[in-house]
Amino acid sequence: MIVWGGVDDNLNFLNTGGRYDASADNWVGTSTTNAPIGRSVHTAVYSGAEMIVWGGSDENGFPLNTGGRYNPGTNSWTATSTTNAPVGREVHTAVWAGSEMIVWGGEDENFELLNTGGRYNPGTNSWVATSTNNAPSARESHTAVWTGSEMIVWGSYTAENTGGRYNPATNSWLSTTIANAPVGRGLHTAVWTGDEMIVWGGSDGSDDLNTGGKYNSGTDSWTATSTTNAPTARHYHTAVWTGSEMIVWGGYDGFSNTLNTGGRYCVQGGPTPTPSPTVTPTPSGTPTPSVTPSPTATPRATPRPRPTPHDRPTPP
């Protein structure tokens, strides 16, 4: 596991990180030579050989259109090109699409929401813009998953229950249905199971949620997730797919209390897994998740207000 960037307790923006070896239970720091400048609310994907970080906000609150590729084998960084790169942004999403990174949405330096994006090819160090024809409305704090052929974005900070499916092969968008869709939300999570996208939790703008839905892109249809034994409502939590279950953990409740609880959601029928009150080892009967590059963009875990220790200068 590789972690990088963010903000420390003193509101210093960091360009440091570390690699965690689970088998040895130890950490090794990532190099800072040629590393991108410190930032927060950026994105990171893994290509199978490199971690690519991009965007986010610097210590002055300015959204960035810069990034870097980190090679753990050589402990070295290579800058991403800014030629034809999308406009600088934060609270966007990114997915790894097999041969390129796709970034989309977010907020620019004028606090304008975006419905633009770009595809970055690390082999050629080049960018191609994503189409805006039929693209979802501009948004931030949405989620994005990669299905193997499409990127699906859904939800928003303004609690939309809309989304879209982007096909990079045709550079085209299709909208996701709102029939039976979960109530609109942002600050939620989404995972791809291999057949469906599962969204869960988040905030509708007034209340935190413990509801969700399963979206089938083949039939463009939604099915609600069970609320029986579901974890308490929350936002800014995390979620992963194990191959048979979605595990959610942590986050904040509606009173800004941090949570150390979670739950396992089983898509198939059978007994409903019970939420764990603490971090509980997975039973031996549960298949062990394989360590592969995850196509799911990691949800942000930086609570609002976003740390901006310096006022953003007024544009001339």
C-alpha cells in the first residue's frame, strides 16, 4: 500500500508518503526527489507499475493541474505533462482504465464546478480531453468506478442522484437512470463488483445516510441495498470490494464524530453480515482479496472545511 500527500496537524501541505509492506508489517518512506509539490484533495491511481497522483489544492488554496508518477521499484518520481492537461482542480475523481488514467469533475480556482476531464497516457506522457457532449452536470464530491470498459460517475456534493457512463473507446457519455436510484448524495462511496456498482452512505445535504443502491450498467437499473443490520449513517468513510463483499469502515456521523465502526455487505442472498463494532479480522471462510490494481478511485477522506491556512489571493 502506498500513501502520499495530504495535510498534517499543523496544516502543512505534504509531499511525503510511505510504502507499507503488510507481510513484514513495516513502512518505507517515498522519495521526495522530483516529487510533486505538497497538496491535498488530490487523486491517486495505480497502473500496475506506478502510482499516479494528480490535481488537488496547494498550500495557498489553488487547484493544480500537475502531478507525478511514482515507481516503487526504483523509489523515483516522474512529472506528468501539463500540455493539454485539464484545468487545475480539486475534489475530482480518477480511475485507472487499463492503459490510461481518467480524471473528471471537481472544482476550479474560481470555485466553479466542472464537467470536464482528461485521459492521461503514462506511456506517451500525454493528455486527451474527455467529451462534454451528454456529460453529467458539473459536480464535485461524486464517485467514479471503472467497469473494464466504462467509467461510471454518480452523485455530488449538492446531492444529485444522477450520473453518467463514459466510454473512452468512443469518447462518449450515456446517462444513468434515475428510476429507483438511491436518494441523491455526496461524500459517499462506490465500488465495482465485476457486475454492478454499489453506492452507499454519504450525505443528502441535511442528513447522513445508511442507505445505498446497486447499479447494473448492462440493464441501466438500480436495486436498493438492505438497511437490515446496516452500519450507522456516515460520510467520508471508506469502502473496498473483496471479491465477495463490500466492506465499509470509519467516517464521520452527523455530529462530526469520527467513527471506528463498519460493516460487510454481501451482494448475494443468505444471512446478512453483522456490522463490526471494532476492527474485526475476516473469518477464515471469506476469500482473501487479491492484491491487484484497483479500478475504483479512492474516496477522499479530508473533512470540510478544506484546509487552507492562507487566504487565496484575489485574481487581478
